[in-house]
Amino acid sequence: MPGIFRELENVRHQLENHYRDMQDIEFTIQQGKLYMLQTRTGKRTAHAALQIAVDMANEGLISKSQALMRLKPDLIDQLLHPTLDSKAKKTVIAKGLPASPGAAAGKVVFSADEAVTRSENGDKVILVRIETSPDDIHGLHAAEGVLTTRGGMTSHAAVVARGMGRPCVAGAGEVKVDYSSASFEVGDVVVREGQLVTIDGVTGEVMLGEVPTVPPQLSGAFGTVMSWADEFRTMQVRANAETPADARQAKEFGCEGIGLVRTEHMFFEGGRIVAMRQMILASDKTDRQAALDKLLAMQREDITELFRIMDGLPVTVRLLDPPLHEFIPHTEAEMGLVAKAAGVPLDRVRRRASELQEANPMLGHRGCRLAITYPEICEMQARAIFEAAAEVGCSAKKTPVAEVMVPLVSTLEELVQLKKVIEATAQQVQKERGMKFTYRVGTMVELPRAALQAGRLAEQAEFFSFGTNDLTQTTYGLSRDDAGAFLPEYKAKGIVEQDPFVSLDQEGVGELIQIAVERGRRSRSGMKMGICGEHGGDPASIEFCEKTGLDYVSCSPFRVPIARLAAAQAALKSQGEKALQASTKAARPRQQRFGPW
Amino acid sequence: MPGIFRELENVRHQLENHYRDMQDIEFTIQQGKLYMLQTRTGKRTAHAALQIAVDMANEGLISKSQALMRLKPDLIDQLLHPTLDSKAKKTVIAKGLPASPGAAAGKVVFSADEAVTRSENGDKVILVRIETSPDDIHGLHAAEGVLTTRGGMTSHAAVVARGMGRPCVAGAGEVKVDYSSASFEVGDVVVREGQLVTIDGVTGEVMLGEVPTVPPQLSGAFGTVMSWADEFRTMQVRANAETPADARQAKEFGCEGIGLVRTEHMFFEGGRIVAMRQMILASDKTDRQAALDKLLAMQREDITELFRIMDGLPVTVRLLDPPLHEFIPHTEAEMGLVAKAAGVPLDRVRRRASELQEANPMLGHRGCRLAITYPEICEMQARAIFEAAAEVGCSAKKTPVAEVMVPLVSTLEELVQLKKVIEATAQQVQKERGMKFTYRVGTMVELPRAALQAGRLAEQAEFFSFGTNDLTQTTYGLSRDDAGAFLPEYKAKGIVEQDPFVSLDQEGVGELIQIAVERGRRSRSGMKMGICGEHGGDPASIEFCEKTGLDYVSCSPFRVPIARLAAAQAALKSQGEKALQASTKAARPRQQRFGPW
């Protein structure tokens, strides 16, 4: 039917010109007549999608902004990580939540220490835990990926893995881990320590054996898309980062500063936790000061490094946030080791651990409450930040911008008292060094009361950063560590559309943010405001931030490219169809119904 | 100096007439001349204060409303409980928080079981615990008073003791309890089980031995003041009560219904906790239904009794609120006993306890989240309420008013789904019994999101009850069980004026309540709203409720008389000085400076 074939070719050409995109066409031929049944934009891999969009814009078929609007920001994520070889065979044994993208294979280990030992011997390992805690951080660094049987998209393992760009499958409930026998069961399958498994953080699949992966390919199109996104977006994109590796990664991905340095993460590794524990377990001021001095030196060094990497871009350092008991283990055996390492009697560790125990740690003695009751910790941290600023200010070409951020504020008076301590320290360091440096003091807005009191807080705070993880927890009265027990059923029953820890609840949490933005800026005109919760990397939440008038979003390093694209799309959308149409040669017509041609 | 004495008598007479109150006068005589230095209203006991106010009003010296405004509502509390004989000698060994008024002496016991055993043998006992949990409820009932070494004014022990009208000294940190040796130490003093101690819940003092007490004297003046208060107040006063004893006590104190029945309290006692645990540990539907049927019978009986006592006054029954793990103990030994009692393998108890464990129980799988995931529990409770209403409706003169209250709501959809279950049950029971009864379905507003979404919730809810305990916890991000670690320092440093769990935070939590009242009534005109947190018995918070336009406050039975007086004062204040002045023969002049007469 060469006549019909030509006719089909013409229609295809016309449709693809019309829609300015590759089409997936359905048709039928009946009694020698061509009927077009359906046409839709053809599916493609992330890599192809970027290439096509860039090519079409370069050929003038679509505008740059149209090219950007066509790309789903989450596509980008797949480009940044290894993926499973689509041709490889796989034996899926379980499925969990796709908690951090990428695929990885390795030998199963059940403890962070074992992960470190094996990886030092050259093995690739997958860390399998019921759930992870800050104590496991060295194991997460050593492993290729992590699998947990409990916890959701915002569990410790998921958040840390996304931050590191490691694949993570979380909350795989069918997998029954037995630490004592170093094995896990899933149905009839038993997997022992040292056996190979593969996890896919995009699908949540857990597979037996090693499935081959394909490395990420950051093609030229990726760079082009990013540079176009930067032309259109109005919000800044910063990164949440503590380690030099993360900060460098984020910089490579185009972040414009660090929006959140979680200083506590700096205290969990290696010898640092020993000094931290000595500080917590100190019996008198001399002991405590000695421990604080050790911490000061480490913290200053860390922050100096971050200032250097950021090279003049702002770095927001948050004061110590978690409750102190997170630094003290709870089993007798571990407490014994802590006592030995810290050089204190076991009984003191036991007593202190029991004193520090909390019914609801999330709502406990943490955040600025620590800085109020232990002003010496706040002073040490402020000093570390400012000494680092002085240090880098002397030697680097670009002067660092230090932003000190106070967490978990609920009343103006907390901020008044802590700002005094921070400013006094800044002045003292400036005097000691005989130099000035740039710094700002701001606050997290992560409690409903802080949002409501934003007008008053803005009298003291020079910037706001919305901590939407905690703000979601308190606004909903919902612990993200415990929500896994009922959130899936809530979704299934249509009570929530999506996990509010993944995409911002715009009605509830969002209203508090709007109130805070409005009251804060009424009190301090043009006040800088951003978001540094996990939502900072979620496209729908980024669109909300744009609408609400925030100045920046801050997210995990591996979400930075996604946030850049999402911010551009948000800006384009908020400029309305006008901008889109003006930059297009012809407006896109409405969908047409098809009859025989 | 008889001349000067006469002069002084004249001045005294003039001053007391002028201020219409007994005066505490300071004067000096120099060189034969009388100088008046200061005058102020004289201090008096609670008992005398009421008598004087009533006498003066009856004599026409002051108006009824003036008499009411003169009385501090908290004075009333002292009248309702035994007090220490002021002449008796006392050996104070420690001081804690004055967590529940009244004084009591008894033999020290260290466990709830021991309290029950000894009190059954005719001993009066004081229960001493590091802290109490719902498991100790039978011990709290059996004891004359309770002393805890941990926890604040709103710890479990404090709240339960106030509800029962038992004295409580909480958070006496100097007292070091050693359960294993059944003794406590404070300084050099060691007190063993069976030794006599006395506690004073008004001062927080702990004393060695038995200090004699004076029983409460509810004089005629008390009744007069209460009836006058009822003339002026506009808000209703209800009680939080579950047991018949509490409900009767509250009725005696003049409550106008029950604002909060915490159904979970009905599941902790005696054989009930066994049925509750069987329900939680059930391995299949048949087992679970059998346990639920047992609970249904008990619950129906309890609620029937409450309806009978309230005799036509409304009774608001809240659905199960705490997370299920509160019903399962955590030590191996206790789990063994539970397994035996519930007739299930120990391993299942262990596994279920570990499954139910939560990082932040306050923000966990509780409230309506339980009713959503276990609709059969919601159905059982609704059935118990409605069968009780039908039962009492048939036999009593006055028909009961059943209000079903859904806790911890954060989204409209939760309420939509649960209201369906509750209404279907109501219709079914009405059909089965061939009769109609009055019921309403409403919701707690105890999460910031619920307050913000009040307009939508009011589409479904027929009444709101503000759960200000949880609303304070979430608005501040502050666990009341853990706040003790830093709240005292916060007060000392002037960051908070008072414990926000004792007196409502009007700026933060209060704004959310105002928002909810406004949005709720905009959506459902004239909607009935009340408060059922601990704040319902706090005079300053009651004044806030009056200003905000709430219809009722609900508080512990022993706070009902206080709330009646405070509500009258709030109404008088909000009517402004006008009402006060109109009802007074002469306006009270401003303070005068004194010279020689």
C-alpha cells in the first residue's frame, strides 16, 4: 500500500511539526482507508529526552523555555546515578520504597563496622539494617547502597543516602533481618553475610546476585539544559552539605552556596564522637572546657574547608540540633566502650544516659534549647564559625559569607539571648584577629509557633530558613520515623494524596509558611528567606516556594540539578503563559479530534 | 496615748469603709503625732476570704460581683482538700513541685500492686515512683497521695492525681528511689517501704512521719459564692471524667456535663487490660472480634453509668487516643505475664511489642489514626456509646445526650470516613432498639493543621473541643514529658513567663484557637466549641476562652468549682468595668497618698 504509506508519512510529519515533538502514533487501515486513532508524545529515556529537547530548541522548532518545560525534573535524577543494564536478567526477591536513586550491587553486610572492614579490603558492600541511626554513618559512607526493612522515604537511611547520592531501598518489610545469625530471610530465600545482592533505588527492587549497571552519562545536553534553567529561574539553589566531598559535589552540580550545614553530622565520625561524649559526660567545668576545646579545633577546620570550597558563596551553619542522648549508646556493652574511650566511670555513662532519655526526642531538649541551657556549646560553635571566616578571609581571594542559624526557635526571647552570645563572640574574634568579616544571624522557622511569631522573630533574625521536615511533623502531629505504620493505609484510603514529607502539604504547612513570609517581611522589609527541608529538592514544593516568594531552596547535593530545572519551570509558570507564548514563534493550538485524512 | 489610739481607730474605720475590706495597716507615732505609713488588704485563709466576701455583700458593703472579683479562684482549691494542721510540727526532707493540692500521710510503697495490697489491709499508703504510667492507675486509686522524682506539673502522675483530687508532689529530684531495695534516699535520710511520710501538694513538701491534717470544710459561704458565680458566668463548665466516682464528684461540684471521657482510661483497670491486650495481640479476625466483644460489654456498662449520673446532661466520649504500645509492657518478665493472661505465645507479645514501638509516641500511630487503621475498634466504641444511650434513654426520665469525639484529626477526609462509620453504627443501633436517641459527632482540635483547616472540618464536625495539651505540644514542638529538663531554666532566664502546659500560651497556641473559632463558625454558624485540656481549669486560660467566644470549659472534677468562679470573673471582666460600677453603690476611688491625719 505505497499510497497509504506516503499518506501516513505525511500525517506523521505534519503531527510532529505541529506538536514539535516525536509522536507515538496509532492508526488503522480499513477497506483501503487510513484512520488515525491517537497521537501522543513518545516515551524516551532521560538521556534522549534532554538531547531531543536541546536539539529541537537549537533547530528553532521550540523555544528554550518550551524545551525546559518539557522535561520532568525527576528525569535528571536518573542521569546522575548508575542505572541497571536494561538488558540484564534479574531475580527480584523483594520490593521496598525507592528511597534514593541509583543502582548498586555488593556483598551483604549487617553492620556499619563490617561495611568499613570489608570495603577497606576492596569489597563492594550493601549495608542491610532494620533501620539506621547516626551511629551508622561510617557504614553508609563505606557501602555502595543501603537496604532497610523499616522506615519511610524520610527515614534516616533514606535522607542520608540521598544526601550522599547512594542508592537506598527503605522499608522493605518482607525482608526479615536476623542480626544474630548475620542473615536475612524473604519468603523461602535466605541471604547470608557476604552473598551478592543488587538494589535499585529507582524501583525499590532487591535482586539476588550482581546485576550489571551502566554508569551515569552527563552529556553535553545536560549542561545546556542546566545553563538554560539558570537563565530563567529567579530563586537561588543552595545545597545541604557538611562534608567536603558533599560540598564539592554540590558545587559541581551548580549550587550557589550552602543552605544548611548540620553541625551535628560533624560530631559523629571517628574521634569526634569521643570528644563529644567527653563533653556530655564531663563532671565539671574544666573537663567540659577541655572537651569543647577539642571540638572547637575540629569544627573550625571543617568549616574552614567548607568556606574554601564555597569560595565566597554564603554558607549557613546551623547550631547543634539533636538531643544529646543521640550521642550516647544505650546497650550495656556499648556504654562500657564509651566509658573506656571517654575515660569516665561506666556508672556515670549509665546515669547520664538515663538522665538524658526522652519520651519524645523530636519534641525534647534539642535545637536552641541546648544552646540556651549550655551556652558554652553555642559559644564554641560561633567561635569555630567566626575563626574559620577570619582564617579564610585572610588567605582566599573571595571573602566568605558566614550565616549562623539558630534551630527550633519558638519564642523571640530565645533568639534575643542567643544572638547576644553569637554577636559577642563575633566581635571578640574580630578583635583578636584585627579584622572584619561578613556574618548574619538568622533562624530556622520549623515550629508552628515560630511561623505565627515570625513578625517578632524578624526583629532579631536577619534571615529565615524554613525547616519543613520538622514543620510538617509538628503541624500534622506526625513523627516521620513512625508514620510508616499508617501512612501507606492513609494513601490507599485517599486520606492523603502523597507523603507530606516528600511533597510539601501546601494547605496546612504551606499556610504557616505564607503567614511567616508575610509577617516576617512586614517587620523586616526584603528579608531573605529560603527552605532547607527535604522539600527543597521536590519540584512541586519548589513551585510552591516560588509562588510564596522565597529567595532560595536548599537541598541534597544530588538534588541540586533537579532543583535548578524545577526552579526555572516554577519561574516560567509564575510568569504565566505570556512569557511562554512570546518566546515561541507560533502558539501551540488546542488538541484536535482526528477523522480520516 | 488614749487620744492617739482613738485617732488610729477612726482612721482604721475610715480606711476599711473606704476600701470595703479588712486592712493591714502600718503606722508610726513620732513626737505624739500619728503617721500612717501604708495600708493594704489583709491576708486571710481561703475559708475566711469567702466568708468575709459573702458577709460584706450580704451587708450591702460591696456588690455580689465585687465579692466574686475579690476571690482568687485558686483559693477555692484549698477548701476542697485536707490541709496540714498549721500547729503541727513537721520535718521537711525534700521539696518537689506542688502538682496536686491537699495533704496526705501514709506508709511508703514503691509499686502500684503493693499500694493495692496494703490499702486492702487497711493501711493508708503514699505511692512513691520515679514516674508513673497508665499501668499504675490502680495504685494511684489505692494511695492517699503520690510522690514522683521525675516529671513536671503535667506529668502522668500530676494530671491523674489532680483528676482524682489526690495530693501529688512531682519531680522531687533530690529523692533517689531504689526499687530493688524498696527504699529512697534523700541526703542522709533513708526511707524504707512501710515507713510513714506526709506530702503536701500545695507546697510540694515531703515530710518524715505523719503530720496531722485538717479535713476540708465546705462552709455555707462556698455554696453562696458558687451560686453567685453561676448567676454571672456565660460559659458552661463541664468535667473530664471516666469513672463513676469522678463523675459523681464533678456533679456534686456543679459540672454541667462531661466534656471529655478518655475511653482508654477504662481499658487499664483489672480484667479490662487483659481483653485489650487480647485484642492487640489477636492473630486473626475471630480472636480479635472475641476480644472486642468483651470490651464492648465493659465499655457499654461504663458509659451507661456515666449517662445515668449525668442525668440528661451531655457526655462527650472521645474515641481511643493513645498508641497501642501503651497497653503492652516492655520488660521480659511483664511480657511473660501478659502472654499467660492473654493466652498467646510469649514470642507473639515480644514481636508485637517491637512492631508497635515508636520513636515519638506523641506524634505516632494514635488518635483517629487508630480508628482509620482499625475501623473495628471505632465501630465497637460507637456501638458501646449508642447502646448505652438507648439503654438509658429507655429507663431514665431525662434522655442522655451522646457526643462522640474524634481525636487527633488533621485532615477533613479522616473525619469524613470516621463519621460514616459512627453514623452507620448509630442508625443500626436505633434500628435494633426501635428507638431514636440524640447524638452529635465532633472533633478534637489539637493539632496546628486542624486549627488551620477548621473551616473545612466544620463541614463535618458538629462541635469542636480544643485539646490544648496536645496543641501546646505541637505548636511549641515541646513534649510535656520532656520539658522538665529545660523549662525551669527557661523560666529563670525569662524566656517563658510560665509553663505553657499550666497556663495557655495566648500568643501562639491562642492564635491558632482564634483562627479555628473564626473559621469553624464561618463554616457552621453558632457551632458549639469548648476546651478540654488541662487549661480548662486554669483561671487565666478560662479568661482567654471567654474572650475567644468558647461555649464551655471542661476540667478535672476538683477544678470545677474553680472554673465556675473563674468563668464568672471572666464574664464580669469582659463586660468591662460598666457592669461592675453599675452594681456598686459608690465607685471605688483611686489609691491615695497618706500624710499625717
